[in-house]
Amino acid sequence: MIDINLHTHTYRCRHARGDAADYCAEAVARGLRTLGFSDHTPLPDGRWSSVRMAMGDLPGYCRAVEAAARAAAADGLRVLKGLECEFVPEFTAFYREELLGAMGLDYLIGGAHWYPHRGEWRGIYGTAMTPEQLRAYADYQITAMQSGLFAFIAHPDLFGVAWESWDRAAAECSKALLTAAAALGMPLEINGYGLRKPPKETPSGSRPMYPWRPFWELAAECGVAVVLSSDAHTPADVAAGLDDAAAMARRLGLRVVSDPLARLQAAT
Ligand SMILES: [Zn+2]
Ligand SMILES: [Zn+2]
């Protein structure tokens, strides 16, 4: 059984329910030993604010996680304080000095829901991508990995939302992303939330939008290590999809990183 999940949201991001204590209670009931919170980070210029907490919510978020951590220690649950970040290069000092520095967060996850293309940010949900945009998405993910800010990259195959078939462009862009992850020793996340979302209907049948199986077959070939997450947006889902993601990793021969934060600690 997988007993660690580092990808958890709270009500503050405006599309999740429950607070840290509610998730901790559920995590203890389900036998987790480590629970990390990674709500969607606010950004200094307030962009994309409809799906993330406001800057003013950040201290309350930290206090809620810290209080839940103290209470959960008696139940043998280790609780960590993190954030899931869109990587905006001009905010590097904010991530490093404010979030990881002054606020003392344990870790950051890189999670892209937007990517830059020809000087503009484009949402992954919404319209289909062109091959050039897919390449921009992959290059952007590589830049995020190279920043050294992130413990792991959430749902690197999120482009499966916008890309219909596993074709040459999908394979080439994925190969570039996966080769970079392997070279950097950057774990990539098999995301349980994707398994709970409605499937994508394509001409060749329905499939999860993500995790997208051919992406992970290629990940195994490239020797990429993986992290398994529930990406919980409601307390009942605190461990949802972890066992399915583990089964997928096992079938494909992917190495699961048991504690991605140990790697960070070793590096400092
Ligand atoms: Zn979310
Ligand atoms: Zn998330």
C-alpha cells in the first residue's frame, strides 16, 4: 500500500473543499504515514486568481497546515507544508526567497496549467494545441525542471487534455521532456486526479485525459522515476488513485520514489 501523498489542496484555491485538519483526519483513517499539502500558490501579480488562493490567504494556509501537523503527530502522521506552482520565471525570487525561504515551506511542486507560447500564456484546458504549441509546452516543462525549485513535476502529461492521439509530435515532445527529467533526476508524477476525471473521447475510443499510458511507457524506456499522488481536492480523496497509479507504475516497470523530499534534503 502507498502511504505517502504530497499533492493535496484546501478550500482556499476556490475549487477544492475542506481544510488541512479534515484531510489529516481522513489520511489517518486511511493509513497514510505522510501527507503533504500543496495548494495552488498565489502569484505576486495576482494572475490566474480564479483557481488559487489570494496572497492574503497564505499566512492562514501555513498556520492551518502547521496546526494540523501538530495535532496529527499524535496519530503518527507526518504533515508537510508545500505549494503547487505555475513556474513563471520572473517570479523565481518569490518562489525561492519568500516561499521556500521566509515562509519555510518544505517543498514546491511544479504544476503547469498554462504555458508560454510566442510571448503569451495559453491555458492547457480549452482549445486544442498546434504541434508548435506542444513543443512550447514541453520546452517550458524542461525550463521548470531546470530551475531547481521543484521536488517533482505534477501531471507532466496534462497535455493529454488538449492532444487527441498519440502521434509523432506527442512522442517527440514527450521524449524531450522525459530525457531531460531523467538527466536531471527529476521525478514526474502519475496523477490520481486524472483517473477520477471524465475520460476523453477520441476517434480511437475513450481514455483518461491523463495519466496518458503511452507517455508513461516512454517514461519507463527513458528511466524516469515517478511520484504517485492523489491530487486531492476533497478530503475523501486524500488517498484516491494511489493504488491504481502504483499498479500502473508496476506494470510499466517504472521506479517509484518512496520519499521525493529525501532527495531534496540530500541535495542541501
Ligand atoms: Zn486544483
Ligand atoms: Zn494539484
